[in-house]
Amino acid sequence: MDVSESIIKRRSIRKFKPDPIPEDKIKLLLESARLAPSGTNTQPWRFIVVRDNATKTELQKAAHNQRHVKRAPIIIVCCADLKAFKEFPERVDELIESGALPERTRKVFIPYIKKGMSTVTKDALMVAAAANVAIAVEHIVLQAVEIGLGTCWVRWYKDKRVKEVLEIPDHIEVMALLAVGIPDEDPSPRPRLSLDQIVFTEKYGRKYI
């Protein structure tokens, strides 16, 4: 199955078979996330793999009793480490060492980042974190389709309660609960806007197609 086919076949799955997910498949999903791109190679994503039924029950309660949270064999709790953004200089250094950025970046870009980080707000960090983690999660989602698994993004939950259940420290923010398992349903394609409704050329509102 190629990437295009995975994109076309992907659905939000809310009914799962009870079959456990082999560890090698879970690791493949997590490896797919690890290889995702991120701004300045920050890699702020952190993942908690939850299999325990009692813990899943508590997560379901925190997620306003959405049944698929408990039904899924595993829940991957997708988080962002806000402290990762303080490690910008180290990540840039690694990019320079790898040859991805020129040597002069060390003198020009790193001082600029350090100065900017002293004034950045938590809200701004949250926006950057959400964008970066979302890329990694979608890597998991598409990889899951390729290996016969289904997923469902869950964003409606009581954030404080999820953190309590999983003993998540303050500098870690929960971005999504991802239900993962073997699909026990085959949903039809969902309606989507056409390209001429979402794509413009040169300026907003000027039709592309």
C-alpha cells in the first residue's frame, strides 16, 4: 500500500476488535512518529502507550465517556514537552553537525533564537507544540492504515484529569488521545470540501481551479 492509498483509506475508527496489537506493530507506529519533521528539529512529542484496562477506563471517563477510548486495545496519549523548546540551540547544533544547516547558522541563528525565547509566551509555545505533535500523530495514523490498524483522534477530554490519571508533569501538555486497534467497522468516506472551495492562486479568493 502506498501513501496515497493510505490517505484515501484512512477513517476515524470507533469500533475495534478485542485482539491485542503485537508489540512490533506498536513500535513501528512509534518509530513513524519519531521520524516526523518538526520546527528546528525540536521534536517536542512524547507518547504514553496505555494498555491497562483500569487506566483506559479512567481515560474514558476523562474523555466524557466516549466509548471507543475504552474499546481500543491501546491508547497512545500524544503529548508535547514544552521544555523541548528551550533546547533549540542544541537541536540547531545537531543540524549543523549533520550538514543540514551551514556552519554560519551557529553565529547568526542561535543568538537570535536565544533572544526570542526569553520573551515567548506559553500560548505561543502551545501553538508551536500542537502543530509539531500533530505532524507526528498523523504519521502514526497513516502508518496504522498501511499495517491494517485503525485509529481515532480524541481531542475532547478533561485535560487536568488525564494528567492526574497518567501522572503527567506540569511541563508536559496533552495534545490528543489516539485510539488504536484492528477495525471492527468499515465507515464510508466522509464528505469533504472540493478543491475549488479550499485552494486559491496568488491571492486569497482567486480561484485556483
